Amino acid sequence: MSVQAPRPAPSGAFEFLTTKKDEFVGWARKFSLFPYPFVTACCAMEFMSVSSTLYDTDRFGAALPRFTPRQSDLLMVVGTVTHKQAPILRKVYEQMCEPKWVIAFGVCATSGGFYQNYAALPGIDKIIPVDLYIPGCPPRPEMVIDGIMKLQDKIASERHPIINKDF
């Protein structure tokens, strides 16, 4: 016959965890961004430096870029978009999974920049909705990190329905 030691009484400190579903899902989504870089122009160099060890977007959960829109939820449009590229950008946006967010990176993606001519699109918000604008020519990596943090705050404060009208 074996004798078992008595179990200690539960302390109550970690018995259960309560939170709102939207807060929990928002917290999880804000730290698991999967960016798709739509890089077209000179802002690409600054975009690459954001992922370097000095600025390290991995600590924000946005380190590994996906090179297919079907595995991405953050579209980062970096640089000038021409009218010829606009249908391609729209198709990339439509192929992304829901929920999805868009960052206009640099003054050319934001407003067309100094390319005020027939070929350049005067801002990508003419064809797709934009969640965050990062100005600059090119924007500094610190501005990009600040923009990612602002987008994370926006994501965390949104409603996150698990079941929608289509499901």
C-alpha cells in the first residue's frame, strides 16, 4: 500500500486568467505581423536597413517578410508606384488574407513625391486603403519603427471577430 503526500492548497494567484477576447486576439495579432514588401524604388535601401541588427524589426514581430501575398497581412508599399504598376498592386492587395493592413513607406508612396508627372501615381490611397503613412525621402529607420509601433497600437485597439457573417 502506497501513501501519497497531501497536495498543497491552491494559492489562487494563477488559478485562471480572464481577459476580453478582442484584447487577447489584438495582442497576438500585433506581435505577429507578416509583411509583404512591395518595393519599387530608392526607398528600398532604407527598408533593408530597418531589418538589420541595429534596428531589428524582429522584436516587434515583423521580421520575416513573406514574398507571397497569400501568407501576408501587412503590405508595405516602398517607393514610387506608377500607373502601370497600380493594377498589380491592387491585385496583390486583393490576394492578401484578412485582416490586412497597409503602410505607405516614403513620400512617393504617400503622395507621389517629386514625380508630379503623367506616369507616377499620386499616392497609393487612390487604389487601396492605407492604414499608416510614413513620410520622408527616404524615411529614416527610426520613423519606420515608430510607424510599426503605431500600427501595432491600432491593431490592438481594433475589434477582432472570430466568426463573421460569412462563416
